[in-house]
Amino acid sequence: MTPELDRFLEYLIVERGLAENTLQAYGRDLRHYLAYLAERGLTATTVGRDDVPCYLLALRQSKLNRKTVARHLSALRMFHRFLVRDKVAETDPTAHIDRSRIFPKLPGCLTYEEVGALLAAPDTSKPIGLRNKAMLELLYASGLRVSELVGVCLGCVDNDQGIIRVIGKGDKERLVPVGDEALVWLRKYQTTGRPTFERQPADDHLFLTGLGHGMHRQTFWRVITKLAKQAGIRKRVHPHTLRHSFATHLLEGGADLRAIQVMLGHADISSTVIYTHVSRVRLQDIYNRYHPRA
């Protein structure tokens, strides 16, 4: 045990008078937490606010249920508050974590094969199919929110740089990379598909409806649901499913969590932890690669 943990457990006995079973549970949870930090070169006084959500994610990925993870968080909260109160640490890295939002039910994630089937579903010989294809490709390539997708304007896509300018929550602007395949379909849509939807007065939204207006979220929701059924996907599929699949597949491919945070437009990495998960295969690969006794 560390001196900080010793002092905290003594505090629980002397000042809080906790039952023996509760005391043992707190000690066990915190020893596990401190061991996790030590493996990353951190201590109870140097841990940052981004590290705690990553630890909670690791607990969930080890198949602990939400109730058990919530108990771990309760121990962490009390421990770090004690360290701040006792002037051992300057800040509490758990202060920003909203207990009510700990690992809500995640939206479904598509497999690579399902994504391929969905992207192949639109009939690109028709303008509306070309539009739907471009929207799906962009959504999966960039992880945009559906509100961001339908809000993309003509001048937002930089084909030369391979990036798209997005206005996200709180009117915050960010630049997101877009893959070559999505750019190809965006160009096809802009040159041969979009002109058939254009009306006067001109609308500068990239994706237009048959009436020549910018598309609404609900309209695209219906489009993607219909195409998923057409592709033979039995899961519930909606726009956020592709956003979640985008982040998950990046993470499984080895992308850094903080890079995904930037691309998704999350102000806090705890939100990124909530919306991404790693497959058991990926976890096993990481363990085999980095653990000294794997």
C-alpha cells in the first residue's frame, strides 16, 4: 500500500467508522486503481482528469457490471476528496465526472462487413442514390453527428486537403479528415447528383432534398433505416450507429483515444470513453504485446 492509501483507510476507520466489509472493499478497489496508475507511471497525486475515465473504461472492458464500476468510482471520489482536504493533492481528478452518465447503454456498432453492405446499398445510378451514398460515405469516414452532416455547406469540403470544416455543438468549428473513398463519392454527387436537386433561390447546403432544400435530421434518419433493412442488417441502425462505428473501428485499428476525441468534437475525453469501446480481440492483442509476462 502507499502512504496515501494508508492514511485514507485510517481516516475511514477513525472518522467514518465504516464496517469491516466496506473497508475491505474500498481497500481492494483502491489498490487495483493505484496498481493501474503505477503501470502508467502515475500516482494518486499526479493522475490527471483524463486518466480516471480511461480507468473506468478499462473496468467495463474487463466485464465488470455498471454497479461494480459505480462502486469503484465512489471509492475513487472519496479517496481523491480526502487527498485534497488533507492537502496531499491540489486537485480532484474525479470532480468533473457526472455519476448519472457513467457508461450509459452504447448504441449498436456495425461490423466491417455490415458497414460495407450498408455503404453498397444505395443505387448510385440515380441522383437520390448518389446523394445517399455520398452521405453514408462521409458519415462513416468522418464520424460526424447527424446534425453536422445535414449542416455541411458547399464550401465546407476541401477536396485538395482531404478535410471537412464542421460546425459542432456550441457553434464550435473543427476540421475533420475525410478519406479518399468518401471524397470520390462527394465529387460524383456534387457534379452529377446535386444539380438535379437545385432550385431557385439557391440553397448552399451540400445535401439537398428533392424540393431543393437542405435535408433535415429526421429525413436522413429514415433514409439510413431503410437502407440498413435493404442491406440485410438486422440491428437497429441510425445515424449515430455509423458515428459510433467510426470511433470503434479507429480505436480497434490502434488510433489514439485523444485523436478520436478531437475528430468527434468532444470537449472532454470522458465523452469519448463513453462512445467508444474496444473489442476483446483488440484487448487481447494489446495485452499480449505489452504485458511483460503475457
